Amino acid sequence: MRKVASVNEIWTEKYRPKKLDDVVGQKHVSERLKAYVASRNMPHLMFSGPAGTGKTTCSLALAREMFGGEWKGNFIELNASDERGIDVVRGKIKEFARTAPLGGAEFKIIFMDEADALTSDAQAALRRTMEKYSGICRFILSCNYSSKIIDPIQSRCAVFRFKPLTSEDIGGYLRKIADAEKVDIDEEALKGLVIISRGDMRRAVNSLQVAASLGKKIDLDTVYQTAGIASPKAISGILDAALKGDFIKSRDLLDSTMIDFGLSGQDIIRQMHSAYFDLSLTDSEKVRLIDKTGEIEFRIVEGSNEKIQLEALLAYLVMIGGSKR
Ligand SMILES: Nc1ncnc2c1ncn2[C@@H]1O[C@H](COP(=O)(O)OP(=O)(O)OP(=O)(O)O)[C@@H](O)[C@H]1O
Ligand SMILES: [Mg+2]
């Protein structure tokens, strides 16, 4: 019987590249990994970089290419920040390392996610574990910040830095998925998804899937609504009204935008902040505005009434605008 794809299949898994050659961007990484495959050997590796840029994907593809059909028996994925602690991790590593690699391979691969979540004591324990099993296992440590990994571990690994994916890379990949899924998305909406994703392919693909789940035609409004982000147009509407001195209109727009897009005070202030650079203000006005925004954002984060704080920010914008009129 033909296997029917589940309607609820998660696209990030469905479209996760299986081969190193299919990984988008990160050529500086995949080319070196391919050289390891060719030599049938590798040192311990450390993959550092932002979320959703291919660290887990490259580890899986590397294992597939290194071990072929037997890869699953020679690869284990562990989460270093597992709440049960490094002891459980050590137990699992011991168990995994106890049996010989399959298919004539010389070693097995232990992929350890979120290595930077370990305390330095736990990292010291991990370092001893790495040494103990280095004859039969190679570690790939994945982290967002390599600076949080202790030096003795870093110096035992070849370090690979993953970069946020470029707009072209993300846009091209989303277009391929949209075509394969027969999703009708216009160029403007696709660009919106790219902006929202900020270099994170997981976020990009997930946002596309959520938008597509609402209907087969996706426009820019759908994209922003499903992503829980206000459209840049809505944000600039609020700012423009305040700078022109229309406080009431700007406050009404703020309220409706927060409701329409389901935003918190923190969400909207961050979006306003990133829109400041497009405002026609002098540098010194922008500096004052950013200083004020920092203060208000801090108060909101600390739990002060966000409506009062956001209105204070709008009032400040009215004052800055007033000095120009
Ligand atoms: N470079 C890439 N090329 C193609 N798809 C990618 C790439 N990076 C990420 N993806 C997509 O995003 C999903 C998540 O990627 P992955 O698990 O590799 O992220 P990660 O870098 O390990 O992130 P985290 O730091 O959150 O663990 C993948 O399933 C895949 O669909
Ligand atoms: Mg990962």
C-alpha cells in the first residue's frame, strides 16, 4: 500500500536536508565535513551558531554519509541540558560506547545538543568523559555561544561557526517548499517571511507552514498575523501619527495593532525600536528616542503597567515631533 503523507507532517522535518550537499548556505562548514567523510575519519567537532541554521541537520547528514545504511546504530543524540544532569548523560554515553561500531566503522558519533547550557563543573565532567571514550567515539558539541564552552573542551574540538542564513538562501528554500506543497504565496509575503525569520530557517519554514494552514493563498497580512508580529506598515502608522502630533490617533492605532496581531508590550516596543532608523529624524533626536525606549522597555520587562509605559513613549514621540513643527 502506498504510504500517504500525514497532513500534519511538520515541514521542518519533512524538508530537512539529508545530504551535506543539500544543506543551504554554510558552505564553509559542509565542504570541510565532506572532506571528513572522504577520509572516513574526523576529530571531535564543535558546532556553534544561532538557532535554526543547520547544526543538527549537518550532524545528521554527516552521520548518514560517514556510516551509510548503518548510521542509526552509530549515532546518538543527547541533550546536555537534560534536567537529569550530566550523570544520566554519562550513563547513556557509557552504554552507547560499550558496543563496537557497526558496518566496519572505526568510531561512533555522539551528538550533544545545548552543550553551552552545562555549568563549568558539568563541562569538566564532560571533558573527562570525552577523553575516556575518544578511542571509540567522536563528539559533536552543539551550542549557540562557543564562549560559554570551557577552553579545554574547545581546544579538543575542530570548531565550526554557523552563520544566520542569508535572505536569498531563505527565500529560495521557502519558494521550493511552497511549490512542492502547492502553496500560493506572493513575492511580498515571501519577503515578509524572510524578514520575520531573521536568518533562522526553522522559524522561516514553521511560519510558512502556519500561514499555509489558514488557506492556500498567502499574502503579507496573513504572514504577519500568523507570526504574531505587527506589519511594518502598522508600526510606521503609529510612529508617524505621534510624530505629527496626533496623540489620540497614534494611541488608537497602537491599541488596534496590539489586538489585531496579538502582541505584548514587549513585542511591540521591540518592533518600534527597529523601525526608528527609517524615521526622518536627526541623529540626536534618534539618540534621545532610543535612550527613552531603553528605559521604557526595561520598565515593561520589570512588570510596570505596559499601557501606561507605551503611552508615555508615544507622548515622548509627540514631543520630539513637536520640536520640529
Ligand atoms: N542550512 C539549512 N539548510 C536547509 N534547511 C535548514 C538549514 N538550517 C536549518 N534548516 C531547517 O530548519 C530546521 C532546524 O534546523 P536544525 O535542527 O539544523 O537547527 P540547529 O542549528 O540545530 O538549531 P538549534 O540551535 O535550535 O538546535 C531543519 O529541520 C531544516 O528544516
Ligand atoms: Mg539543533
